[in-house]
Amino acid sequence: MTAVEDSVSRAAGGRWTRWTVVAGASLVSASLAAYEIAPASVTRLVRETLGIGASGAGLLVSIMFGAAVLTSLPVGAALDRTDSRVAIALAVGTLLAVGVLGWAAAGRGSFAGVLASRFVGGIAYVVVWNAGIDIVTEAVPPDRRATAVGVFTASGPVGFALGQSTGPVVATQFGWPAVLVVFNALAVLGLALFWPASRGLGRVQSGGPPSLAEFGTVFRNRGVWLVAGLGFLAYSLYLTVNTWAPSFLAEEVGMSLAASGLLAALFPAVGVLARISGGALSDFLFRGRRRPVVLVSFLVATPFVASFALSRSVVVLVIALLGAGFAIQLTLGLSFAYVRELVSGRVAATAVAFQTSVGLGGAFVAPIVAGWVIDASGYRTTFLLAALLAIAGVGLAWVAPEPD
């Protein structure tokens, strides 16, 4: 699916055109992240209209993560055998269609219809995510690739902020089912920016599609498994803290729900800066080396995460939220650039898809496991175990290889 790496700058044109590709792809991804999270911002209305409980409302969001975990790998394998630029356009079109279908189903009060539309939307979103990482990597010179991927992956928290903040406004003006349509429509603007600038990128290499033996090299590569493990740990830490920090601050520290939610929002908020910084630090400070940034990420995260178990000081916990949020998310963006550089460009999308699937697996499982631990042993034990995950990340980063 990826074009010959040496032809990238010729295909994309000048610097302005190259970064227009990154900007357009990022806008598409941010729009779809907003679509993914938007139902969470209007949960009460969703429950009243569809007649469902809290778990059902939560499923409308988590179903998209589940779809991504299940389908990311086959999507990546397909992208290595087709034009990923066209795949992004088709995915945006699909998301527009399922948005309309979801809107219609919500109007009828059909929970099953909305859920089905969200599952298909999750598949389309993972196409955009995997293909977007591959194309923005192609679009820029080798010494800027981690920075470009960092900018693209920052679209996740940007989109979440957009969906959470504007979803209630959209629902007030047009009814809550409109949140299932409006953000997907915004993705068309990103596609309009991306499409002309990306001409010549995302094509299958001239040697033809990769063989099954070439696909097999991804899964026999020790470095790919190590970096996937780092992604699993980083996403596990990210979602554990992001999910349980608000209730921890309210129940253990005695803060109001409003104040605890506001403080907990600091954790994902620093992600935009962190994801961009991870790539920039790797490209500029460490001259293309990936391992030092990942190692520092987990080293710094460990004491901050442990602070949740050891302190009840609001000042300390605010610092811990900012520090842990920044440190953990340094790895989230960089890992995608890292893993594709460990394999041949002919199967790079498969490596990225594997990274996505394993990472989101951690995001899906970790909050559930953390909930069980909280019920059994409390928050202190939970956050100490989370700190052990960060220490495990230090160990994996220590032995992870640098790309050739």
C-alpha cells in the first residue's frame, strides 16, 4: 500500500503541500474522534430517548473501540494491497452514510440500529486511522516522520475535546441524534483539504502487493512485538487513569463531581502537546532515535502514577495528572511511527494496524480490570498496580531495538 519511500517528496510536492496532507488527514481524524465520543456528552438524552441504562449508553462509545480492535489487523493487511488514499475517501463516505442511518435509527428509538451504525463507523474510523498514519508518514521527509505522525495522532484528543464540548450544543439546537451526523459531515472538509494535496501517495509499490511470506515477517519481528507491548501498556495506563481519576478524586479526596471532572480533564488535555512533542523530540533532539523518548516516557510516568496511591494532596494530584498525562502520551503518538520503521515499507500498514489493535486492546481491557481491582482492594492498590505497568514499560523500552 505504501509508495516507494524515496519518491515521497516528489509525489507530495513542496513543504506546504506535504504539511497540507498532514493537516487534512488530521482534520478528518479529529472529526471522526468527535463522532466517536459525542454520545457520551449527551448520555442523559440518549438514555431517555432509547430507553437504555448506563451500560447501554456506554456501549454506544465502546462499540467503536471494539470494532477497531477486531478489524484493525485485516484492515491493515488490505491497505498494504490497495490504494490507501482512496480507502480514506471511501471510509469518509461510509461514515457519512452510517451517520445518517444512525440518526434515523435514533429518531425511531432503535437502540440496535444506532449500535449497528456505530459498529460500522468503528471499522471505517480504523481505516482512516491506519491509512492516515501511513500516508502522513509518506508525505514528509524521513527526518520529520515522527513529528508528522505525532501531529496526526494528536487529532484523537482534539476530536474528543470537540465532541465533548460541542455535542450538548448541537443536541440543544437540533436534537441529540444530530451528533451522529454533524461531525462526520465536518470530516468532508478535511477530505477536501487532504485529497488534492495527497495525489500520488498511498499507492501499492511497483513490485505488486506483498506476499503472504512478507506479511509473516511482521509477526516474526521481535521489535514489532516489543513496540506493540509498549503501546498496550501506554494505552492501558492512559485509559485507567482517564477513566477512574474523576471518581478517585471525588470519593477518596472529597472533591465535588464538577471539580473532580475538571481536574481529571487535565490528563487527556495535555495529550495534544505530548503527542506532538514525542515525535518532535525524537526527530530533532534525538536525531531520529525512537527508543530514548519511549524510555523517558515510562520512567517519568512511574512516580506520577504512583502519586495517586501515595498522596491525597490536591496540589500533588494536579501535578501528577499533568505529569502522568504528558509522559504517558509521549509514547502514544510515537509508537506508530516507531513500529512501521521496524518492517519493510511494503507491509508498513500491517505493522501499524497490529500496533493499533494491540494498543486499543489495552484501552478496552484496562479500565474494566481496574474496576474489578477497585471493587476488591480499593484505589490505592489499583494505582500501585498501574505504576507497576509503567515500570514494565521501562523494561520493554530498555530492550526495544532502534529502527535500522
